[in-house]
Amino acid sequence: MAAEGGETLLSVRDLKAYFSQDEGTVKAVDGVSFDLYPGRTLGIVGESGCGKSVTARSILGIIDRPGRIVGGEIRFRRQAVDGAADSGDSVVDLAKLAPNGPEMRAIRGAEIALIFQEPMSSFSPVHTIGSQIVEAIMLHQQVSRGEAREKTIKILQRVGVSSPEQRVDQLSNQLSGGLRQRAMIAMALSCHPTLLIADEPTTALDVTTQNQILELLRQLQREDGMAIMLITHDLGVVAEMATDVAVMYLGRVVEQAPVDEIFHAPRHPYTKALLRSIPRMRSRSRERLRPIEGAVPHPYDRPSGCPFHPRCPEFMAGRCDKEEPTLRPVADQHAVSCFLYP
């Protein structure tokens, strides 16, 4: 789908990532497609287990074993390097690169960075946060350790860490949850990436700290012009941060559109059900929330046809349970995977 951001920065087409185990094959990502443009924020939403984090890890080539990419393309536009003989941008298919190969290692952490879901378990508990950020800088930039330390202090100050000269020599368990998240953002931004993947960046944070982190990400995006891929189950965060939204269910994108379209004119029954389940300020006292009927199917017992049909209020017998819908455009910049829209 076209957007205002110019040339596509990241184009994912029919991505499939499976986990083969003794009990069977888990199709964590089963044909995901979306585009992400420079300077824009793509929110990827869905219930737990729908494949959001595996999609992000597939882009970076860090899927845990026995998971692997079995199909599809992840086309990433690498920016030209100053002073290089070939000054033009180049497009590389990340799905075809060796996960530990030199080209992927050069991209991972430098051009595409990841904010992990839980910074407490992502930082090493026996090394200072400064030494870990310094290591990331020295891996991708030709600088001395002293210069990398100076860069680390500056980036910690930029993301709002108080007293960065002292914090740089502290362990992660000496920092509060908000400071740990800021330190994680500092590490991700230390090499000025063009794409930042934020995997549940406000998990386990209080509301005030969550708002500060989101405002920080918006400010850094305005200053650096980077694209953000925001993975979350919180539709409030999506409404506040995203310009575009991809709704996932059971390893597939079922609806993709600009954020205003998703909230004001949703098309897919699953998207509508997600929105109905949100508490509303103007709801009547003691009014019950409307949960989505049923539960997410077991990974080893996926339904035939449309994966959402066992829970769908608009289920059409003989079609939804027999045929698999594909993601098709239904309006300008709006695509839906549903038989309700031919």
C-alpha cells in the first residue's frame, strides 16, 4: 500500500517462520505481508501468541531454535555510505542472509535496532550498562574505547537519563524500570538506525513512565527521521503512536490501514472485536466489557480455512471454514483478509 513516506524502507512479503518440534509444526508466522516507510510508525497489534515478536525477530535473524524462516521476502533498503564508490541505496533480502553472516551482523544493531520487551532480562546483570553500550558502538563504528564512552554518555543524556556520568558505570539492577528502559533505548539508538523495532517498550511500566517513554520515542523519531515498528497489544499506545496499523491473528495479517481507518472504520470482524473490548470513558456505570468469544486455537490444532472463523460472529458456513482468505485492498491504503469483502 502506498504511503507518504516515499520509497519503502522495509517490505515484507509472504513471510513464513515455523518451529518444527516432535509434537508437530508451529506456524508462528504464516504469510505475513506489510510495508514500512521512512519517518512513519507501523503498529503491529494482536493477542498474545499471534506472531508479533517472531515477525520482529525474523527481520533481525534472531529466531530462537528450532524456529527458522521457511519462505517469503524481507526486503530492506540500506542507505548509501558516505564516501563509498556506489553512492546509491541498495535493497537486500534479509530472509536470504545467513543469521550470523557479516552482512546481517553489520545491519543488526546499526541500521535496524531492537528495543527488547523486558530490559531487566536483556541487559547483562554482571556488566555495567555503559560497557554494553560501548561494546555496541565499537562493534559498528571505528572509534576508540574512550570515544565510545563519550558517545555513550551523550546518548544516555539525550534519552533523559539523569547524571549519565554516574549511571554509565552502574549495573542494570541498580536502575529503576524507567531508567532501564531509557538505557535500552540509548543502546538501540547508539548507532543511529534507520529502523527501530520496539517490542512492547512500555511493558511493566507505570502510566506516567509509559507516557514519558512514548513521548521520548516520538521526539527521537522527529529528530532522526527513523521509521518505527511498534509491537504491542495495547490499542491505546497504537492510537497515540502509530501512523499505520497491521492487525495480526494466528500468524497472519488480517487487516492493514492508516491508524484513523482502523479506529473509525474497521473492516475485519477480529479488529472490530478488539475495539469493542476496550474500556471507554463514556461507558455507563457497571456496563460489562464485550470480550472476544472463544480463545486463540492451540498451535498444533489450527482451524482450516480462515483462522478466525471459530470465533467470528459473521461466520459463513461452507466458505470461511473451507477456504483461506487473502489480504486484499478494499479502499485506498486499506487491506483486509476476509470473505465479507470481495
